[in-house]
Amino acid sequence: MNIHVNALFSRVPSILSKRSLFYDVFQCIDKRILLFHIPSCCNKDKEMKLHHAQRTSSYDQVRLKSFKRYLDYSKVPTIDENELEERFVKGSGPGGQATNKTNNAVTLKHKPTGIVVKCHETRSLWINQKRAREIMITKLDNLLNGDQSIESQERVLSKKMLIKKRQRQKKLSDLKKSFKEREGLV
């Protein structure tokens, strides 16, 4: 559960009001901003912005899902854990003491190919391990499969979609231009 929601629930006096608050708490008025309605016993303000939700547009989600239909995942390599050498090192970059003193950056080495991946995207060691393995699979796929890798297939599909989009735009602009000429608007 979200920390803000826990803090919100701790201010509510009874379980009954907590239950009603739980069902009434979320109201989405915009795609990107979630507003929480807080009862008068908790706060004088009726609405309080607690969380900005970054979401991809529905068009992007549909486009990404439609790509998956056309991709060939049969050649994607699998990683054997015995072939990996994993080390945890101190991270670098912004974050101060939290990154300088903790060993939450993951360095993976694939022994047969010699590919090395370092991941320090988050403060969570587990998420960094997972992300490093995803990057390793992508790099192995690019190395072993070349033009048949998932990234190159996505690149080819996006180019085809871009070409189709440009053709549609050109066709519409030509139709619009011919309509204007035919009606004498130009």
C-alpha cells in the first residue's frame, strides 16, 4: 500500500470510516494527477495532491501491444545462472551517502561471451539484479541473432509504421489540395 495512503489511514479515527475512505479515496480527474478526497476529520482541505502518476498514453500502450503480435520471440536466448558471474559494487552518481556506501549496483558478466553489464538504475538491489538480467538477454539477443533480434524487429516495424503514417499524411494532403483546387479555394 502507498505510504501516503497509510499516513492518511492513520489519521482516520475508526475502522468504519477507514473502510468508507478506502472506497471513496481515489478520484481521477486528469490522466496524470490523482486527487485524494480526505474527510473533514483528517484535514481542513477537501482535496490534497499526493501523487503524480506518470502514465504512457493509451495510444502508446496499444502500439506496444500490437508490436508484440508481430515479433518472433522463439530465438531469444535464455540465460543459465551458472554462466553468469555476479558482483555487487558501490554505485555512483547522484544520491549522496545512499549510493556511496551501499553495494546495490549489479555487475553481470556472461562467461562464454565476455559481455559485461552494470546496472544501477534504482536503490533496490533486487530490481537492479532483474534489470541487469534483462539487459544481458537483450545484448545476447543482439549478438547472437543480429537482424532477427527483438530490438531490430521492433526497429523494422516502427520504420514500416512510420512509412505508412507518412503515406497516409501525403494522401490526405493531396486529397485536401485537390479539393481546394476543385472548389476554387486556392
